[in-house]
Amino acid sequence: MDQRAVVLPRPGAGQRDVGYLGSGDGPATRLAAHGGTALAQLEYDGYTSEDSIRDSAWALRPIALDDLVESADLQTRVDRKYMVPAKTFRLLIAELGSSFRVLEIDGQRTFDYESVYFDTPDLLTYRAHLQRRRRRFKARTRTYLDSGLCMFEVKTVGARGATVKDRIKHSVQDRAVLTDSARAFLGQTLFSAYGQPIPPGLQPMLINLYRRTTFASPVEGARLTCDVALSCHTERASMHDRGQHVLVESKSANGSSEADQMLRRLGVRPISISKYCVGIAGLHPEVPANPWHTTLGRYFEVPTLVH
């Protein structure tokens, strides 16, 4: 598998807007002058998920990374995932603007990510998720492409179904390699969580690329990670989302944050979706994929073969 990142073109981001939501100035009315769309001017046709992320990201006040970690460091959390139409997402952020902030690092609010997932040749970890086994896990590297920082991460299932994520730093040059230190960390994590060893034969099986914007509520300690431009890649095929929805993960202590409640009022319900499982299901037609057939058909384009 090619270890180089597939670099996606950045959206036509505008300049910073100074009319923040929740600041007493109403919606960010100056967005239009900077390449964005004012909330009152939205139309369904042609308004994409990347448009929505751009406009929403520059409509809220910023929060620095250190402050976000201090207020919403949720390595153990309850996740709710949603596929939110582009216009509805903009309305969501407008409603949350008085209590939420947007992560900003060096003047940037949307960031490119790459994830490399490790699995066995017969897709043991995928099948464990498909069958909803209690002792399932994911092992991946995550690279923050804008900074070059790379982490090796292991996700397990904790008490009452909560997601537990453990991670260590990883060499960016080896992000498609299960290094000795990553293997040792994975072994320790799996033994601690489940008392089980590492399955033999783990190797890179999928690369996901996407663009992420993070919103956080400093008071509530909740977080929204919002992804667009998702693409999935194997050695033989690639698949892209349709660009009409934002993949929102609401992360909170109890799974019922202000954002979760607002999404319900907007008519958006949680769905079961995993970037890894959807990627494997879409790009490996030989494996069972029943839980994700609807998701694939509704939100993703038909895969294309890599020549």
C-alpha cells in the first residue's frame, strides 16, 4: 500500500469573519464578503458540506488547543454519530454559537487528517465489529497532515459500551507500519482491556482521508468533531463521500449533550457508522456488509478501481 498521503485540495476558505455567533451581533453577516454564505441566504441546491464547514467554522469564537484539552479531554466518552445535511449543520452551529467554540491553531480552523487502519488479511477486526463482539478493537495511526504529528491509537470498548482510546506518538515516516513500539503498546492495551493477545498478521488494510473541524463547549465539557471530504483507499480501489453531509461525532460524558438535544430538535437521529467499517464494506465487495448498505448508497459515491 502506498504510504504517501493523498493530499486533498483545500476548500476556498475565506478570511476570518469578525461577526461571531453568540457575540450579540447575530449570525456572521460578513461571511459573504469573504467567500462564505450568510445564514439567511442559504439555498439547498449547490450548498456543499465543505461550504457549510467553512461558513460555520468562521462564525464562532475560537478556542486554543490547550484550552480545549483542559475543558473537553474525553479519551473515555460516549459517542453519538450523525450524518447531517449541509444546511442543517449550518443551522445547528448557529443554534450552538453562544456556548460552543471552534478549535483554532495558528489561524487555521479546518485540518487535514489521514488514518491508516491495521487488520488481518481475513479482516478479523472488521468482522468483530460487524458481529458486535464485546471484545473488539481498532488499531490505527492518525496523522495530522498540517503539522506532521502522528499518533498510534487503539480503541477498545469499556464499561457500559463507552469508547476508550489510548495512544502514543508514532513516527510519521512509519505511519503505515506497525512498529515494534506500536506492537508492544497494542499488546499492553489489549491485555489490559480484554486479557487477550495481538492477533497475528496485522497489516495496513485501509487509508482514510478527511478534513476535520472541532467545536467544543468549555462549560459542558462536550465536543463535536465534524468531518467532510471523506475518502477511503485500498491498494485496488478508492471511494469518496458525496459532499452533501457532514459526519458529526458528538462526544460527551453521558451521550446527551446540548448538541445531541439540538440535533434531535432539528430532526437528525444518530446512526451507526464507522469510517473503517464503511471503507472496508465499500471497497471489499466479498465481505458481508449488511449494516452499512444504506449508508454506502446514501452518502458515498460508487468506488473506482485504482489502475
